[in-house]
Amino acid sequence: MKLSCTSVMLPRWDLDRTFDKLAEHGYDGVELRCRYNPDDDAEDPSFWGRHLSDVSPDNIIQKAEAIRAAERRTGIQVIALAPNVTLEESEVVEKLFRGAASLNPDNPPMIRIGAPRHDRTQPYWPQFLEARAGFANLVETARAYNVKILYEIHVGTVAVTCSRAIELLRDLDPDRIGAIYDIPNMLRVGLEDTKMGMELLGPYLAHCHVGNGKPVVTGRDETGARVWEWDFADVREGIADVARIVRDFKDVGYSGYLSLEDFGPGDDDTKLGEQGKYIRRLLEA
């Protein structure tokens, strides 16, 4: 296994500094944010807003040579693109496919593509089957571009656990689509036995977001009951047993990337350095 980081958590660094810092802290790869910046260039950088690296579906082909130069200079590989796009946004999806192919035609980075959000006011099964049909169609487009789609197991989607994700992806080509094993998201809905989930995904286990979280009380509702929410946490401090999860990845023979994902407060250098060293120790144990 190798260590990567999602640059979505690094809004304050430009493209070159992102690569240089990841190399400085001993990472192997980057899951590169590829999203549209807000129109206001004066907006303060933030996780879900403006990023100084400013790689988007519209400019990634123009920035491809600069990205490849950063890869050559630092040894950091772009292993995936992290856009904020769902499968029905076909025009943007094709831009991402072309962008990935422009970075490396022979081995393009994987691309995170989401399903529409689960609407709890509507019956579940039609939404699930529509998402499955959408991914089945998208796999054929991905084949034409020689790219691989990543479905992130994410709170609020139609498949929030490994058990549901395998039903979503079953019988689709695992060379063209796989799942992101997302620890902080699955934690929020009830993390099923980790090794069992990995084994259920089998060949669809394609990537991993390593993060953690903890429940916090934010107040009381109108009945007087406590209201709980989830906060991001350092991988060493949250509810998930990250050390055991890494052992489970080893046991099932996973050989891909573990990508740090921490959207909590703190200094970027410190988060990258300390948490990266901890995950690296787990990988080498």
C-alpha cells in the first residue's frame, strides 16, 4: 500500500506548493481536487470554496503539463481526481475523462463520480436502480477514455455502506469502476465490520479515504433530547480504529492508496506531517 492525500483539504497552497509539501512529508501520491472555484477571487481559501491551486474541469487540460512537471520534480503521482460532480452531469463528466487522459493516456488517474443524493421523501428502490443504471451506462463511456470511475461510499447517498455499494456495483466491470472505502463517512452511518466490508467489495475495493471523526453535542431539540453531530478528528483521536482498519487492508491483500482526508481545524503542515507519519508507521508495521 502507498500513502496519498486529498488536496481538497489543502486550499491554501498553490499547485506547486501542494506537490512540494506532499513530497517533503513523505507521501507517494495525491488525489487532486478538480473543482470550480467561486467567482470571487478575493474569497478566503476554504475546503469547499476557493483553492489557490485552481484545477477545474475546464482548465485541467491547459494545466496538464504543469501538473506533469510537478509530478516529475517531486515524485508525487496524481492517482485520482476529486471533483464534485454526479453522473447525470454528462458534459462535466466528459471534461473530467478528457482531463484525466491528458495527464497520462496510458494510465489515467481514477475519477470520483457521485450518484445523486438520496431523497428521503421518495421511495428508495427507484433511486437506487436509477443510480445503478446510470453507472452502468457511464462505465461504457469510461472504457472509451481508458479511465476508471470511483464511487465514494458517502453519507447521504444511495449506498452508504460496503454492503449497499457492492449491490450498486455488482456485475459492472471492476477495471472501469470501483468504490472508495471512506472511513469518516461510513463512521457517521455506523461502520460495519471493516474486514467484512472489504471482503464484500472484493475487486471493487479501489481506493480509501483515511480520516476519523467524533460525535459532539450541539444542543437540545424541542423535546429536550440532546442533538448530536459529527466533527472531523485527527486519525489518532477519533472513534474509528484506524490501526485495525489498516491491518484489515493488509489481510485482504489491498495494494492501493490510503488517502489522508482531514477537514478539521489545524495547521496544514502539522496535519500532513504528523498524521502522515502515523499512517506510514501502520503501513510498515
